[in-house]
Amino acid sequence: MAYSDDQLRAKILEMYPDIARHGIAFSFSLDAEKLSYILNFRKGMHELMAHLAKKDADDCMNNIKCLYLGVQIGQVLRYFEKGY
């Protein structure tokens, strides 16, 4: 499935609106060698990274909620809520 980075970003933010709701900056880049996206979450001086397999990104674009990404985002939100 072909899609742009902007489309993937919009889909992730649509599926996980708490990212924006909590004021967390979000960016990503594709690691073509590992067929995985490196996701970067930042709030203030704090930063966390997560990985999203290309196949999981494809599922997201097909409106299949990414369980693994959802768990990671939950951890990111808890981390930032604690003020780390």
C-alpha cells in the first residue's frame, strides 16, 4: 500500500488523539533497512522513541488499530503525565 508520510502521520493522530490532546510533539522517519518507522515523541525537554513495523503502519492505514503501537503510546502518555 502506497501512502505518504503526511497521510500516515494524520492516520496515527486520528487513531490516537491523546497524542495531540496532551501536547506531545510527534515525528517519525522510516528505517528502510529494518522496514520500521522510528517514532519520536517530545514534550518539553523530554523525549521518547518507539518503533512501528512497516506492516503495522500498513494496517493502520487500512483502519486496523495497531495494538502494539497503542500499548507504546499508552506508555508514552503515562511517562509524560508523571512529568519525567
